[in-house]
Amino acid sequence: MKRLTIAIGSDHAGFHYKEAIKAFLIAKGHAVHDFGTDSDAPCDYPDKVRPVAEAVARGEFERGIVLGGSGNGEAIVANRVRGVRCAVCWNEQTALWSRAHNDANVLSIGERTVSRDLALSIVGVWLDTPFEGGRHLRRIRKIDPE
């Protein structure tokens, strides 16, 4: 596995998985920057997710991971940032396709939708899967045309 720079952030509903994923990433040798939140006290997900997405879009981090209750709101916020391709993944196959076919640079996971072990497995697959290019590159270029 290539060592990556990864931005991570969550709201209160994704806090516990964020902490577990952060520990997993650090143990694998990745450089991780945590954009918060720092507890499971209620907070607004856009305040934590948008900075992750913007940092990835600026090229400060190679990848980003955002977490919430379902992962849907987090993905919506991240995908509002030009240059971000955020995918909500709920199993290893969706994680693989999000990278191989969509070159997703941000991953969104819902803490209330998958087990902790599955979330870690999703992250592992997502990190290990390269973009296939080819016919998919043409499609990716149509997302944010020059």
C-alpha cells in the first residue's frame, strides 16, 4: 500500500468511526490530518466536511474521508467542491468501483449504516484500489470540464 496524505473529518454521528479509521490509517503509515469533530457532541456536518473537501481539491491531501450517520449529507457537501469526487460506500465492492471507475478522491461512510469492521475494510479496499483510467477517464473529464 502506497503511503498517502489523508484528510479526515466527521460530525458527531461519525465521530467514533473517525477515531477508529484515523488509528487504522496511522498504523498503516499514512499521514492523517483530522479536521474534527473532537467528540460526539452535536455539531453541523458541513462545518467539518467542507474543509476536508476543500483541502483535497487544493491538493494539500491526496485523499479525504468523511463520516456521518448515513454518509449522504457528507457526500453532498463534499461534492459541492469543484474537483472532489466523493462516493458513499457501504461495502467493499462499492469502494472498489468508486476508485477503479470514478477515481473518487473522497470517501464517505455512514456510522449508522455499516459495522466498524466493515468500515475499516471499506477504507482498506478504497485506499488499495487504483483508478483504471481508459474509458473511465473520458467520463471523469466530463464531471468538471475545463
